[in-house]
Amino acid sequence: MSDPKNLLRRLFDAAVARTCEPEMITRHLPLPPKGRTVVIGAGKAAALMAKAVDEAWPKSAPLEGVVVTRYGYGAGALSRIEVIEAAHPVPDTAGLAAGTRILQAVSGLHEDDLVLCLISGGGSALLAQPLPGVGLADKQAISRALLTSGATIGEMNVVRKHLSAIKGGRLALCAAPAKLVTLLVSDVPGDDVAVIASGPTIPDPSTQADALAVLARYNIAVPDVVLRVLKNIEFETPKPGAREFEGNEVRLVATPQDALEAAASVARAAGVAPLILGNALEGEAREMARVMAGMARQCKLFGQPVAPPCVLLSGGETTVTVRGSGSGGRNVEFLVSLAVALKGEPGVYALAADTDGVDGGAEVAGAVITPETLPRAERLALSAIQALDENDGHGFFAKLDDQIITGPTRTNVNDFRAILVV
């Protein structure tokens, strides 16, 4: 194979492109109602989704609304839908203002009205409206602590729901009695609609006790005012079976599996056998890398479970427990650990990147490794083991000039990993 790195990048680009297609939104649009249509939304794909709605909705039918997305992820000015940009992954005052605007947009609606809610990954941080008594600074501190704790996205969102006036199904209550249709781009393992962006329009099966348990499990310091809110049953989230959710529709429009299947098609066209290991893999990034290194060797040496040339594809969301001075980044941590485990295994290449273009707190999607990664690092006096100890995968790959930098992709179906064996 003449250029394995190029093939890996084409697989990643195909995965991202599949989840950016306007048709993923337009084929799920409901018919215009008798009354008003109000579009609301939050997430890294919110602006792209809103643009698709704005362009496809009949010009003769009234349309209005507001969505919030990450800074830099706007899709340009839209004719009928306002786009607000705010901070992610730690919320800021712009996200607070966006939450207020969205709640205002759905207030005072009637049964003949339609609320079209566009939700994608990142919405948890972007919808920053806290419950009474909880300050923005409290939410920011808890968010920062959770992000470096090793907690899963599901665990983090349990806490976020129970500190929010808009997530965990509360937004749906505010939109009633209008008809509510939620279109979702999934970035969570298992495509659990109650977890995506902390489920602002989805009834919440988790409890305040669950949120307290997560905070205790990861030793997150919690101010007394937050503890009082989490122990006040009046602030519990609405649960499945509540009548306010009757008649609401929820539609998944793009998923991690869609991205993996797009990459698999490109691999087949290139004469490489794809094997999708799973779209919802979780766990510590460095530990998953060791397992996948063993799988790649099994392919190389014994042609099992698939013979070379082949590519092992997977998605999901790993975690990084940050203990060093680095910024973390689950995809680069995965790759450093994979390189160490492979020890320069000939014929094995890999790419790992986040489909939103941001791995952890860095404006870098991920990176790529080859059999020459460790020898090149040694020539530059770089230690992969030290990079792991410091959780500094981004620094490691920046010096090797092997980063994947995409800029804002305006979508998010979580991590993409491809291990190519030739």
C-alpha cells in the first residue's frame, strides 16, 4: 500500500462527511403546523442542523427560533433562525444567555404550534441555565473537575441534568402544550437519547441520588448550596411516563454507526477489509489501546479475526483520568499508548480523532501513528512513556507533526478510531 496515512485520513473524512449531510435533517422534518413553528437547539451540530431546516422549510410557512453552538461552529447568518455561540466544554455567560433566549422562545405556545428541537453533542455545556440557588461559577467548577476525573459522559450528564433548569426533560415542560419534535445527532455510547446533551426534551430516568453518587465516586468538591439543591426533591427532574411528554417525537438523524459504515465503504473501495469492532466502546483510553494492539497483532500474524490488508474501526467515548501536567485528550492518549504497545510493529498504522475536531481541551481532532512513530520520537528526544505519564499526547504529536487538525467540523458523533494492518 503506497500511502497508509492518506487512506486513514480518507476514512476519517468520510466518517465526518456522512454526519454533515443536509439530508440527514431534511428527511426527518415534520409537516408545517397550523400555528407557529419555533426552532430551538444546542450542540456542536446545532448551526449546521438549523441551516438545513432554514433552507428546506417552505418559504410560505412561518419559521423562527434560536440555537446555540460552540464558538467558531456557526454556519453563517440564517434568514429565520438566530445562532448564538458559547463556550464548550466549560459553560460561560454566553451559554447562560442562550439558555434564557431558548426558554423565552418556547414560552406561551399553543397546541397548534410546533417546536422543532435540534440537539447534538456539546449541548450540555452550551445550555448553561442553572437551577435557582446554583451559580454559573459553581457549574463551571464542577464541570472542570468532572472533565479530568475519568467520569464517563453518562455520569457527567447525570450531574449536569440535576443542576440545570433546562436539561433532563425540563425544556419539554416549558414547550408544552405545543407539539415537540426532537432531532438528535448522537455522540454517546449506545445512542441513549436521554444522555445526548443531557436530554433537554427527554424524560430523565436518573435521580438526584444518582448525581450525588457520581460526585462522591470521583471525589468532586461540591459547595453547600449545590448539595442543598441536589437534596431538595422539588428540583428532581421529570420522569418517564409524565403526561407532558405524551405525543412528543424523538428521531435520531445521525449516529456513530453511520460514521463507521461510511468509513467501511471507503475501505472496501480501496481493497481493504473493514471490521467494525463497535460504535460504543468505553473505558480508559490507554487500556483500550493495549487491547487493540493485541488485536492488530493477531490480524498481522494469524489473519484473525480478519486477514490483512484490513482496518479495525471503532467509535464511542473513552476517558482519560488526568494526573499529569498535560491537557489530556482521549484520542491522542489512545494513540500514544497504542504506539508503546505495538513497539513499532511493521505494517500497522492508526488514526484516532474526534469527529467534532476537538480532542479534549485542544483545538486538534487527534493524530496518526506509524511503525516509525517511536523511532522518530527517539531521534527528537521525545519519550512516549513520559507523554503518557503526563497525559500530554497533544504535546507529543505536535512535536512529531502528526496531528490531525480539521477546524470546526460542525458535527459530533464522538470518537473515530481506525487501525490499518497491511
